[in-house]
Amino acid sequence: MASSDFRDKFKTRSLFRSIVFSSVFLALTACGGGGGNTLISNPGGSSTAPLWTPGVFEPSTSFKSLCESPRSGVSAQTGTPFADLLGSTLLENHWLRSWTDESYLWYSEVTDRNPALYATENYFDLLKTEATTASGAARDQFHFTYDTANWEALSQSGVSAGYGFQITFLSSDPPYEIAIAYTEPGSPAAAAGVSRGARIISIDGVSAVTPSSQADLDVLNAGLTPESIGEAHSFTFRDLGSSTNRTTNLTSASITSIPVQNVAALETATGKVGYILFNDHIATAESLLIDAVAQLEAEPIDDLFLDLRYNGGGFLAIASELAYMIAGSNATNGQVFEQLVFNDKNPIFNPVTGQLNDPIPFFDTSLGFSASSGTALPTLDLPRVFILASSNTCSASESIINSLRGIGVEVILFGDTTCGKPYGFYSTDNCGTSYFSVQFQTENALGFGEYADGFAPENVTDLGAVSIPGCGVADDFDNVLGDPNESMLATALAYRETGSCQVISKTATGSLEGQLDPLSTPAITPKPIWLQNRTLDIPND
């Protein structure tokens, strides 16, 4: 039986986390480029696309906003009317083709296919490189779309329809094992007593462990990814430490992510240390991170344990702010946080903004995402930082690691190999869909950005990964995040005292009573965030 395929439909809140942005800009569209014939517009508003000639590309601006189903009304993001005009699927595909040729980092590796032969969603899926990394993994695992209205609400405020729990696949092949990683405070899941470590046994009467048909999978995906607020679904959970199942109804609601949680100063035998759970580089994180660092600065603390195990990225500017707050002004003064490298058509200018591609600095004042713009940031002035990570630690989170290493701050890593995403993109809307296609690679102050197979603790052997000091240790679903007894944090605290890896082993707790045959020890490495939260498919025999 082949491995299951996780496709693009299963899009919960965490899918967005694999995104990394290059600046404070919140919504940008790609610039046009190149030559070619002028598009002829018909009086009725529809347009005629040119015939496909392999290797010949019209400017993407010729096809921008010519839509099969134009939007009407005003954008909630900009307050201005939508620019959409009546077009066609073919014109949308021509825009994707030209936009990819202009701005995709590996445009020369994309097979040029006839845009008339595909539905738009299927065509976009093909507009990427097929190259692999040193480990043999696909180099571009980060190619996806999002409904623009939902994306804008999510990226700006962290609001989305759901129950308020984040899931992790401990087994991503049948039999599935789906665990709750954490819940959002005040959410329907939290109100129902759903907490970290619980396993999802069934949804609406269908086994989430051993689904037997496509119809079963349709039911599971409908329950896991509610399309709107007010959807009610029946969930059966096995709570952590329990030997029985319980069933509860959950109704989807407008969920606001709390991206910074569990901020605490912990007493140790050798001084006070700080802990921050940081789950999302979204706009609301800015003010919460400032408050968290100010709280720990006032203690004061000797070291920081930054928990990024479920943080798939987001606004790169917020990563820069946090890196500055960790390292302080002396270490970051005049230094480059990261330099963006676009494709060879754009060696000097940013092809999205049209501006000079200047290095991104370590921002020492708030940029106005959710805190008052220009406010001086607090600092911890630390020469080292302890990072808790997993394969879900991605993008802007990895930029924190790479940028601090670039200015000589020691980064010590605990958990598992990070996802490996030194790449980024701007969300680019066309006809109501936001497209995410890799447009740049990031490099630190030393010019280093080759970590496509991730960063790994030095006692973890992963082909192609960049080895840095620290210890490999499994995620621990037996303790809450931030508890000094939780495996990753406990291992990191012990390493701080002894300089060696005293890994606490964890195995599965209890049994799912025949739902799994048999229940195996949970995998150390769950699927990356952008693969976790997609449609479950029946594997081929």
C-alpha cells in the first residue's frame, strides 16, 4: 500500500504558517515584464488570449485581473473596488504562466505547458521546479493557493473558521494517529476540555484511524476543515491518560490565534531563565512578543528558551524584530538580518515592490503590525538562545536561527530537524485566489542560506541538514508546553547545566483499543505543517 497523499484542499489555520514575507508589506502583486503582443480587449469586457508559443511570454500585466468569475464590490483589505474584469480560465492561466516566468526563483526549471489544457488550480500545481535537495526531497514543497478573503483575515488578525485546536499527525499513513498539539484559549475546543495529547478517534461516526473509503475521507475532511462558522460536527477523542473514549459536539467558530503563549521565568539552580511559546509570525504577534520580552527583561533572565516547534513562519519583519530583541543593539548594530536573493532576471530590484533590493536590517523599533509604529523594542542582550524545534519549524522561524548565527549569537537546538525553507514569497492575488510561489532565497550576514534540508541538532543525522549544537528529542504529549518536565524543555534545561544530551524517552500512553493494529510508538517527526493540514486520500494498492 502506497503512502497517502496530502493534497491542497485540507487547509486549516496552520497551512498559512509556511509563509515568509520579505518586508512589512501586507499584500502585494507581481510586476509585469518582458515584451510581446498587446492583448486585445473586447467591448463586452471579455478578452482574447494569444496563442501559446513555447518559450514566448506576454507581460503578466496583460492578463492581470481578467477573471472567469470577476469579483464585485470593495476589497476589505484596501477599501477600494476590485479590479476584476470579465475574462476566462485561459486568461487566468496565461497570467500564472507569465507571472511565474517573471518572478519564480527557479523559472528556468519550469516545463512550459499549454495553458489551454488545464484547469487553473491544476495548471498552477505544475508551475514549479522538479529538482530535489541533497536528501532527495523535493526542493519546492511550498507551492500552494489560498482564498484571498480568508488569507487576508488570517494574516492580519489570525482569525479563521475552526474549533481552536491544532492537530499533528503522529502517523501520516493508515492507520492514522492524529493528536492534538495545542488549543487556543477561549475556543470551542478549549471549552469542551480538548487539550494537548488527546487523539482523534472518529468524526461524525467515521473512524479517523482506519477510514475505509473515499466517502469516509470526505466526512473526515469536512469535519476537520469546516468551511464556515456554525458547522457542528461530532468528535470522539481519547484524552491523554484515559483508557476510554468520549464523544463531544464541536461547532466551528471565528477562531483568533494567540500566537504567543505561556511566557514564564523559570528558576533553576544556576539562575533564572525565560520561556516563550511562539506559534505564528502573524501581525498580532508583534505586540505580544514585545510584551513577552519586556516581561522577561524585567525579571531579569540569564537565558531564553524559545519554543518554535509549531511555528511554520509568517512575516519576516516580525522575525527580524524578535531576533533584535534577543540579541540586543550591540550585537545587531549595522548588521544584516537577511538579504533576499531573487531570480537572475532581478539582480538589483525586488520584482514585486519595484524597489532596490536592499538588505533587511535587524529592526529595533516596532513596524506597526499590532504595536504603535516606531516604538523602541525591549532587548534581552543574550549571547546565546535555546531553540525548541521540529519539522514544523519553518521559514521565518528558521530565519531567526540563521540570522542570529550570522552575527555570532550561539543557537542551541533541541527537538528535531527543522523543515528547511530558506525561501519565501509574497502573497499575490488574482481573481480572488492568493498564489504562493517561491520568489526568493534568504541569506544571513555571512551570505549563508543553504539549509534546504533544515537545521538539525548535532546528534541527529539527517542527510543534507545543517548540524548545530543541541540534542535530538521527541515531542512530548504527556505534558503541557512550557512545563519544565516536558521532554524538549527538560532536555534543554539539562543541557544548559551539563553541556550534554540527557534525553528523556517518551512512548505512547495507553491504547486505542483496536483502532490501531497495533499502536506503535508515535513518530518523532510529524509531517511538516503544510503537509499535515491537507486532504487525506486513500492510498493506492
